[in-house]
Amino acid sequence: MQPLKYALKASRRQSLLSMVIWQIFRTYRTTSNFKTKAYPELEKEQDKGVRRDFSARLATGPTFQHFLRNVSTPQEESEKSGSSSAVEDLPPYLPAEALVGKRRKVYLETYGCQMNVNDAEIAWSILEKNGYLRTNSLHEADVILLVTCSIREKAEQAIWHRLKRLKSVKARRPKSQVPLRIGILGCMAERLKEEILQREQLVDIIAGPDSYRDLPRLLTLADSGQRSANVLLSLEETYADIMPVQTSPNATSAFVSIMRGCDNMCSYCIVPFTRGRERSRPIASILEEVKKLSEQGLKEVTLLGQNVNSYRDNSEIQFNNAAPTNLSRGFSENYKMKKGGLRFADLLDQVSRIDPEMRIRFTSPHPKDFPDEVLQLIQERNNICKQIHLPAQSGSSRILEIMRRGYTREAYLDLIYHIRESIPGVSLSSDFIAGFCGETEEDHLQTLSLLREVRYNIGFLFAYSMRQKTRAYHRLQDDVPEELKQRRLAELITAFREGAAEANMAVVGHTQLILVEGPSKRSTTELYGRNDGNIKVIFPDIELEDGLTRAQPGDYVLVKITSSNSQSLKGVALCRTSLQDFSARI
């Protein structure tokens, strides 16, 4: 019923505007027609002067706000007549000055995927332009915003626990200060809007992934004592005109959102219901953002999207031809094939040309969208990282069909071999789900064998948790017991780590190019960075071989790898270099 309720609210706004226009027209018609009907001889002269004095009479007559105050809505008419209505009142009209943040301090916490990190930067950019200040101290904050994730139950539970802790923070707020406002943003806001408002009375505002532009208005309504929400999904919103503000002042890398939403409708996935349909940013706005990040000195950007390699820019008419979509061999779509527009290979080509010293990554792709032109670009361009995320989810063709993934185990393995042949030394990562609906022990063994055959460098493995609204929720049974899910998950993790340890061991003794990110979290005497394959590399924070200085965040350094495990590499830094110089040496 929620989409209907919000559709009704939008319809009532349109009806109100129509009534306002009708009132203006009726007022003008009444005053102008009186003379012409009473005195026909004046009709001709009246016609000549009507346009001339119409603006003058409008300027001295009732204003738009007058009609907003005085026109009755259908709900108000029903209330006058004693009948009830379930539709909510329209929000009050807010002047522009009411939306100013008045230097109140905002504290942002981000949970979940990289897209949420980017969303936090977009939300902060909007609030900063409206007069809010940023704080990294929870206890200094006037506004606390949690950017949330709904992809798994564990992610949502973390938010519920956090809200309980924030309840005491809000209760201890001195009355001499402005009231503390707490907001839930992102996917959880979209999925559980009513439950959040009912279960946790301390939440003041709720904003879905497509509603961040509305944050100033929602916070202003909260100041008047109203708890407010906007979780409307959009078919067009990409925030293309908003330059995200980096939340970490010392960052060496940034996320650049190139598209939002997803059309794949995998049976287990909540994303199409929390982030809406797939839509892409115009390529010009993406290039402008990457150029600005390059000018700021950042050395790495990650292109973001729920299905990033299905990017399609149809904003320029000359590119809207009927060229067919080229899928990976043996893969299919769950929706009608789209045509025309600039594709992901076009975007990757242009982004990689902006700054030869800036690394380019992308996530998260779908295996179906890897035509040869994308693989060729990755192989040819020195600054496009030789690292590909290739979510498998399962090694069983039967389960893959139930998941609606659009490929078989055999097609997926053929793509793996083709990628490794096209991009020598490529680093592969993947996602896997343990205990999906109907998974048998044989299906689980198929997934184990896939992990052992491929030997991924990086893995993200989780036990299945059913999400409401998904196809699995409506049509399948979550019939694998929790203890069995956890046992299978543990076995998948063991198989992944064995393969990753072997893959990482193969680079011991080699020299790799590392982008330094900062001090190691476990030791103040060590630094860490990432290699081209996105593997963490740790090395001592000592003077380099040039004997002049130590490595700094944002530096490219050569590191000789001395040891490894399944999660990271260790080595010794040799000297500073550049991405182009390193590429010329290999």
C-alpha cells in the first residue's frame, strides 16, 4: 500500500496546484467579464486593454501563498463534512530561508557497500550547501545520520543495535542545546520505513537512496516536531549534478557513482526494491567528476554501480542507435535487451585517458556484461587495474537457475578461462552465498569445487538470509537450517583461503607497484597500500633507498614481496616511482 499512499500524496499536490490555477483564472474572469456583459459598447476597448492591465491586477491581487492558505483540499472538505480520510496532510509550505542548516553539526555513519560510502558523500554535499557543518565527534553532533544497508539481516541488526545506543545519547542531550535529530538513510530506510518509525521513536527523519536532495526539508520539518520520511524511488535520479564531498580529508582514492539501481532481479536480491530500476549518469558528468578528483591529487577512482558494466548513456541522441548488446558467451538477461547509447567500454576508455597516473577500478559487475572490448581495454591500459570482481554466488547450475543468474557453471568457468587468457596475471574476486533455498549437499560440493578450481584472490562469502519483497521470499522456501548454513559457509571460507594463499604465495619474491594509503592499523611502525590486484600490502615505515624521505599516502612505491597469507602480502619498500615509469619497466 505504500507506493499507493505516496502516489496519492503526489496526486493531491497536483490537484491543489490545479485548484490554485483555477481560482486565479476565475478571479480574473469574474472581474473582467462584468464590464463587457453589463456594457457591450466597452467590449472592444476592453479587449485591447485586457493584456495590458492583466499583469498589473495580478501584482496587486491575491498571491500564490494566499490560495495555498485558503483553497480547501478534498481531505479538508471531507473533514468538514465529518467523514474520515486515511491520507496524510500535505506538508506545510517552507520558505527557502527555513531550509538553512544554521551551522548545526552533522555526524555521518556509513554501513555496508561502497555505494553507501558514495551516498554519504552526496548527502553531505547537499547539507553543506545548505549551511550545515561536519563533525567527526558523535557527542558534538546536532544531527546524526546513519547511511544503512539492507542486503543481509546481519547488516540491519547492526543498525537496530546502534539505534538503541543512540537513544541514551539523545536522552542526555542538554535542554539548553538545540534538540538532537537522528535520521536513517539508504536501503534500510527504503525497506523498513514504517517499522523504523514505529519501533524506534527516536528516529526523526527517514530518507531513501533517491531522496537525499530532500534532506534539508526533512530536517526542517523535524525541527517543527514532525517525524518525516521520503522514500520515493526514482526512474531518473542519478545525482549527476552533485559533486560528492570527500568524507576523509587524507584520502588517496574515491568512489565515483556511474549508475544507480538494478534490473537483473536475481531471486535472492533486495537491491531492485531498495534502489529502484537501473539508470546511468551522463558520461560528461562522470568525466567532469574524475577530472576534479585528479586535480585534487587523488590517485585512484573506483567506478560504482549495482551492475556497473551494464552502463548505458542515452543522453546524447547521436549515440542512440540500435546497436545490439554484446553479452558474455553463454549468458542471458532476465529483462528485455536494451539498445543504443554509450556502453561501459566507451566510459572506461574515456575515464582512463583523463590522468595516466590515476588508477581506475570498477565494481560491482555482473558476469554477463564482459564483452571482449572491455577485456581488451583492461589489458591495454596501464592505469586500468588488472583486477575483476566476478560474482559467482554458487557453483551449482541448478542453484544458479533458481537464483535467476542467467548462466550455468560451465558458462561461468569458460568466462574465467577467457579472462585469464585475455589479461595475464589478472586478480579475481567473487561473491558466494551458502545455504540458498533448496541447496543440497551436492550443490554445496559443486560450489566448493568451483572455489578450488578458480582460486580467487579475494572473496566475499555469506550465509543466505531471506529478504522480504524478493522473488525468493514470495516463491521459495528458506529450507536450509541455520546450523547447516554456517557449516557450509565455514567450509567455503576454508576452501577460499586455501586458494587465495596459493595465489598470493606465487608473487613472493616479485617486486610490485603499491599505492600507499597510510599507517597500518596494527602497527605504528608500518605502512600499508594496495597492489594492482587490490591485495593489501604491508611494509616497514622506514627511509627509502634514495635515503631522503619516507613513503607518504598517495605515493607509488616499489615493494619487494617477502611473505604472504590468504589475506595480505608483506614486503620491503624500495623507492618511489610513477605508474607510467613502472609500466615501462615491465
